[in-house]
Amino acid sequence: MTLKNSLLIAFAAITLTSLSAGAYIVPGGPRPVEPAPYPDDGGFNPGNPFPGEDDFGNGGIGNGGINGRQEQKIIYLGRRVSNETLPLRQLAGIGENYRGYTVQSVVVEIRRSGPQAEISLIADGREEDTSYSPQGAIQLYPRYRAVIGEDIRSLQLSVRGVAEIASITVNLIDNDRVERPGRPGRGVDVPLYVSRRMYGNDRLDLTQYIDMYRYRGYRIQEIVIEATPVYNTALIDLLINGFNQGQTLQVDRYNSRQTVRPQNAVLGQGAESLVLYTRGDLDIRAVTLRLSR
């Protein structure tokens, strides 16, 4: 045997030995192939979004306003309206399942309107906002906090004159994203359901309209009073625990909205009694407390 043949035989033997060593069987069968993990993105799985959300977690518009998401309720009207009041909750399908949602605004798309037309947003019979001789898309806003089932129950659109309305959009938001009691550092508007005519030297105890248990410990930033005199003028004094707060308010046809900013008045902690004393005949239409922690 030549030297060349001996070398070839030796090389072949080494190769066969190496191949046999790499072909051994692992006990228990083959190992399963593990799928590649999702990137560390906070648990986001594009194949399995959370119920009620899209792939970006933006659920809510059109899905019932889950977990603080905004929602639009659109009424496609497409007709001429003349001296009519439209029940928005009924037309938009805003039932008891929307209790706790806040009405942010109402957008009215107007094709044309008469020169004397007026469109108003009405909540529980109270005029919140008005647009005069409206054209195009107008936005109407609640004057005070408007939580369905808590602050307001009815929501209407009043049309005085003639307007051709294409659509009405009610913008809602879950109350998880608005300011409310229990969130330190946040402010909250508390409307008091006061509607009363005062005669001569009269007295109105506001305390009976306030949930003192709920708002105990809240500081009164200001008290907004809306009133209209029966005749020319009328006077209002605010007393907290029997002490006058600020100057006497004068109400007339041009100053129907007055504001009092008491000093260091905390409900249930030094401010247990809030009373309005009036002089002259007037109609008190609304009172709102603006509170903070």
C-alpha cells in the first residue's frame, strides 16, 4: 500500500468517527422549538388586544366609552327645525348606561338658518349656552359640571326661529377623567339645585342643598350666584356661620351673575352654615360652589 493510499484511508476513518459522534439520540425525544418572545412593551400583544379596545388601546369611540374613553353620539337629523325643542338623550340613545358620563359639548352642523334664529343647549330646563344666527358647525358647552344622572337628567336642544340642521353630535367622557371628590388637588364645581323667588328681606339657607358628608373638608374657592331682579335692582349678602363675606352684591338686568370669594372657608370645618340674605324681590336661578381640596 502506498503512502498516499494510507493517508486517504486514515482521513476517511476520522471523518466517519466525527459524524457518528454528532448523531447521538437525546433521551426523551426531540426538544420543542420555543417561539420567539414578544418585545418588552408592557404586555402588549398585537394578536390579542384587550376586549373593547383596538390594537393601540384606544377603545371607546363607538364602543361604549369603556374606562374613561371619550365617545361621540351622533344624531343624523337632516331636516328643517322651526321653534322646536329636541330631546337629545332620547335621539342619541343616551340611557341609564351612561350614568356618570360628563357632557363635554354639543356640536350642531347647520346648513342654513333664519336671520333671527337662536339655538340653545338646555340641561334640566336651564339654558347653558346659546348661539345667535348660527351658520356652519357651532359648539355649545354646559355652563357648569354636567354629569349624567348626578348633575343633569335631561338634555335638550332648543331652536327658536328656523334652522336646517344636518347633524348633532354629543361629546361624552367617562367620569374617570374629570375632576371629582376623592382626587386630591383637583377642583370640582357643585351646582346647587336652587330655583326660588325671594321677596323683600328674605333668607335662603344654602346648606340644605349641599351634601356636607360628601364634600366635608373641601375649601370654598368661590360661590357663583345667578339671579334676576323682579324690578330694577336687588341686593344679596352671603353669610358664613353668621359672618358677612365680602361686599354686598347688587343685582340688576346687566349684572345677573355675581361671584363671592370667601376667605378660608372649609365645608364642615369652620363653614357649617351658608346663608344668602336678600333685599328686594328677585329670582335666584342657580348657585354653584367651586371647591378644592
